[in-house]
Amino acid sequence: MPHHNQYFRDQSGKLNPNVLLNTGPILEAEIDIPPALMDYLKQQKKRAPKPIKGWILIDTGATRTAVDERTIKKLKVSSIGTTQVTTARGKKTCGLYPCKLRFTSTAIPDIDLTRATGVNLARQSVANKPIIALLGRDVLSKVVFVYNGPGSHFSFSL
């Protein structure tokens, strides 16, 4: 089972629970086109768009993994349907998109999602890098996730 520990340190290099508190459990990642679209583009001898890099925020409050809609549209992935989501502002209809999540700098394997919810994550960033997705319970139901606030780290195993 691939495993990843993420530790949060302050500027002096000391483990600091406030850093984890302020950033949240994040993983460096890329969003890429789904495998079926990659195969189609290869057959057509067309160049696939480059994956988009950013942070994925682990969100236990999200039922389904959500991707930034602007990000997924830059990859030219078409919506395969819609879903109703409930937010703090009420209900909203959002597009559903297939995609691949790649966790860079970890041993966590890629995750192919047949349906990620497209949401607006504009202006959400950590250390000047955008949050491009919220990892929801659809994925978390298949992993071991431990949030250790006092220890300034989280563990993620898939």
C-alpha cells in the first residue's frame, strides 16, 4: 500500500501545528485528461494538453472530488453530465468531468476519476500555487487518512 506522510514546518524548520491549521492537508498534484481521451488523441496523432499543476486539498466535507472548472476546461475536457451540489450558499448545478489526478513527489498512484464535480476554486491558493481540486470522500473511502494536528502532519495511504 503506497504511503505518504506530509509534515508542516514553520520558516525556522520547526514542526508547527499552525502551519497545518492554516494550509490544510494539501498534496502537490496535477490534473490530466482522462485515459480514454489520451488514447483518442494518440490515435488521431494529436498532441495532448499538458497536465495542470497545483495543490489538491483533502476535504472530508466533499462527497465527491471536485476540480476547478477553469482548470479542467483548459484541458479541453467536456462535461459528461451535471449534478446538484449543496454549498454554504445553497444548491447549485455543476458539471461532471472525467480526469486523472497525479500526485507529484509521492508514491501515491494516479487516480482516474470518471466523474469529478466542476467547481469554482478561483483565488484559492497556498504559497502562490492554486488549489486545483478538493479530494472528496469518493476517494477517501478507499484510503487511510490520518490528520495529526498536534504532530503537524497527515498520512495518506492508498
